[in-house]
Amino acid sequence: MAALVVAGACVREERRADPVILSLDDQEVRLSEFERYTGEVSARSQGALDPAVRQSLLEAFLERRVLVLEARRRGLLPANASPDQEAEAARKLLAAEVLADVEVSEAEVEQYYREHTEEFATPETVTVRQILVATSNEARDVRRRLRRDGRSFAVLAQTLSRGPEASAGGLMGTFARGQLPAELETVVFTLAAGDTSEVVQTPLGFHVLRLDARQPARQATLEEARAGIRTRLLESKSDRKVRAYVAGLMARAKVNHEAAKIRP
């Protein structure tokens, strides 16, 4: 009899030391699981977690674990399942209970396109090369050489330019308005494809620019945008349904936030 009393006392002490922080029907999550999780996060971040971060981690942890508890309750998990098995069971649960009937109609796709036309507009862009030199005399010499042979721009950039893109034949890249320094943008957006600019002075030095290509602004058609819109709407609907499903599980569950607070 005394042995039973001692054993019972030991069990009660163990439960006080490692209380249940989440329960769903007969399934439980204890504080030690959360402590292991926060310990791993702390090790990765190489620092102690402040209370606000810990609280945020707790909410996300409980929402993930309640899915696992429900999957276990439904027999989707073997005993002593691994973390990967738990994650897979949670995915199967959501696929069967939440995501199977998520659909996006053609009317919804068309409405999104009408209401978000700016998302499908591509601005005018220019593809630019430059030769950057230190003095105006060098820049004028570059212009003279280019007048003799305009096809030599890339070679001159590789041999004369001080710009970081010199090794790439002076190719700076493709830019929309607002992405280049103002002094350069003013010039390049007035050039036709294949044209070379006059000398442009900036605080970096003296530039000679060439417009390789100009891509006009355009609006993607509904047909071009349809697949992307459908994917976006499916993700949004799925996310809302998952959040609602998890909220329902949490409403059924018992949560002991007090037990998960940082201990002195």
C-alpha cells in the first residue's frame, strides 16, 4: 500500500514538473515538447528567446500540434511517429478535411483581373550599356572611336571603361523608369535602339551610353494572367480555410498558456 502511495506521489510530481499545455479529447501535448522546440530555435538563433518571441512561437507551436493530435485521434499516425510522419499526417488531414473542395471559378478569376489590372502591367524598359571614364577628353575620344565603328562598343567598354560591368562589354542591364540615376535615365529613355548618347557627366565620371533594346509598356491579357490568378486565389482560399479549421480545433481543445510561461 505504501508503495502505491509513493508511486502515485511520484506521478503527481512528474505531472506538475511537465504539465499538459494542450489537450484534444484524450490526446495531449506536454510542456517538455514545447521546451525542446524552443531549445532548438534558441540554438539556431544563438541566443535566448525574449518573452514576446516565446509567446509567438507558442501560438504557432500549438496550432501545428493540434493538427497532429487530430490526425492521431483519427488513426492517421502510427505509435511513436517521427516528426516527418506527423507532418505528413497533418497534410493528409488538411487535404481530406479542408482542401478537397477548394475551387476557384472562372468568374472569380475574371473579377480579380478587372480589380487588379495594375498587377498585370509591365512598364517600358530599356537595356543599356555604358563606357565610364574619368575625364571628358577620354569620353570624347570614346565618342570619336564609336563614330568610326559603332559595333566596337563592347570591346571599348572592356578595354577602357572603369564601370563595374566593363568585363561584360559595358552591359548594365534592363531598367524601368526610376531605376537608373536621374542623369542617365533622362538620356537613355530618349534614345532609339542601337543609338549611342553624347557624353553624360555624373559624380561618377563621364558616361557614354548605348541603348541595346527598348521594350514597350504592355498589359498582360486575361488569358496570359489566368493561370497565375487561379493559383493565387486557390492559395488565398486554402489559407483561409486552413486557419478556420485550426481555429475550430483550438476551440475544441484545452490550452494551458500559463504552464508555458517562462519560469523564474
